[in-house]
Amino acid sequence: MINVYNFTGQDEEKCRMEAYEQLDVYENEIITKVYQEEDSYKMDVVKKSEIEEFISKFLSDITSKMGLNVRINIFEDENIFNVKMNSKNNSILIGKEGRTLTSLQLLVRQAIRNITKMNIKVNLDVSNYKSKQEKNFEQEIKKIINEVMTSKVDTTLDPMNSYQRRIVHTVASNYYNIETESIGEEPNRRTVIKYVEK
């Protein structure tokens, strides 16, 4: 279970010092949310170790109900909880086009948000599926960019989520005569790859 510890003080530093002392933790062992109320500061604190335990139990419960025996490894880096899962049936965990994996990620994030009222990042992957997909996606974007450079005709890509659009912008930034722009509104926001004479 994730406990949310509350501290009040005259300033943020006092809240922090009290949290370290009462919970017997270091700064890198907790995640905090600070807000000001009239003449005092309030700080909500959660322990990273409790978040890890919650993620592990939450995913174990769900996957066992799916009839899967899953190994779960969690490592936290800069307040992002990276979860690697492995089973004898990875295709079931991943689902068609990664939909089951995406759903599991959304479920665990929402469950943590419901308890903590914090937007804590959790990144699930099964047998490096996401990193392989990302490499393939980058290769596709590079092909499109090369076509735009050859034809000098702008290309508007299909609607993508913000993460995919960021990958397009990052890949395109390595090309001299290429610029990108996002247009439209969610969920139909698209990226345009443009050829620019320099």
C-alpha cells in the first residue's frame, strides 16, 4: 500500500527537513508535491519503495488473473518507474499492436494517481517490445525524411500521440534541410515534415 505523508511548515525547506527526519529517508528515496496555503506550506510525500511494491503487487494480481506467471523487475530513474515484464506468453502481455501493454500501463498509472494525487510516471515494457518498436518507428521516419529531401515536397504524417511526435521532431533535428511542425488538435494532431532551403 502507498502511504501519503503530509507535512506543514513555514516554508518548503522546513517541510522537507521534517519529512526526512520523521520518515527516516533521504531526498532520493521520496517523491514530493508542494503547495502553498495562505501563510504556510504543505507537502505530500510518498516513498519510492512503497510505489515499487504497489506496482509489483498490482501487476502480479492482474497478470495472474490473466492466467500468466510473470517476472517483474522495476528500476527507478529520475522519478520514472521502468517496469520490465517477462513471461512464457509475452504476446498475450503485449497484445495486438501493443494495446494490452498500453492498457496495463494506463491502469497502473491511474491506480497510483488515485492514491497519491500525483502524476507519477510508470513505463512498462515486455521483452524490450517498446524499444524495438521505437527503433522501427525511427527507421520509418528516416525513410520519409529522405523522401522529402529528394522530392523537396512536404509530407504530413498520420495522427500520432505526443510521444511519437517528439520522436519525429528529434529524428528530424539531425537533418540540415528539414524542419517539422505539429498541426491540428488532439487526438488528430499531426506532424508535418518540411524541406527548407538553407
